[in-house]
Amino acid sequence: MVNSIHEMIRASFRCEDMVKCVLGLKSLDIDAYKALLTSGPQTAEKLGEILNRERSTAYRSLQNLIACGIVYRETHSIESGGYYYEYVAIEPQEMKTMVKKNVDEWYTQMNDLIEKMDDKMNDLIMRTDDEGECT
């Protein structure tokens, strides 16, 4: 995985890498999302079996996916009492729209910072002491 935008530009960056970067996900999270897309709604236990991971590991990935908005959970009642959760992935087109919106917002914020860069650099230069260290 690349560590900077400079490296990203020069690396063979894949769509999956971009989604992980933009949404703050791990490879296992992406695998869980893909599994939900291909297998349909699943419980954390069943997803763990599909991913060959413990239920708790699958659950952590599901929580990451819910936090970024590409998975949601549905509550189902059990006739004899109680309930269980199934986790559902949003459609890839919706996820694409979400990722694009995040990138657009980031781009706008970065451009705003770049526009303010001259003022910040002047402030930094003015605060530099005789030894070249910032005070």
C-alpha cells in the first residue's frame, strides 16, 4: 500500500485501493463487502464462515462497513422469540456515488488549503528565528 499521494500517482493504484483509502477500510472489509454483494444478506456468523474468519472478526469488518455507510443491518424476528441481524451491502453504484462525493469534498478542502498556503508560508517564514528553526 502506498503512503502518499505522490506514491499513489506513480503506483499501479487499483479501484479497490482507492476505495480503501477514501473510506478508511482494510482489505478484509472490502472482502466482506464483496461477499455480501455476491451472497446476499448474511449474519455475522455466516459471513465469518464465508470469509474463513471468526465471527468476531467478521463483526468488526461489518462495523467498519456500517460506519462508512456501505453496509446496513436489518433486524429479523424469530417466531419463538428474540431476533437476529442480517447485514446488507448497498449496491455498487451507490457506493461509487458515495466515494465520488467523498473525493469531491476532499478535493474542495485541499484546494481551499492550497489557496491559503501563501499566507501560512509567510507566517511561518516570519516566525523563523536566526538559526532557521521555527519558533
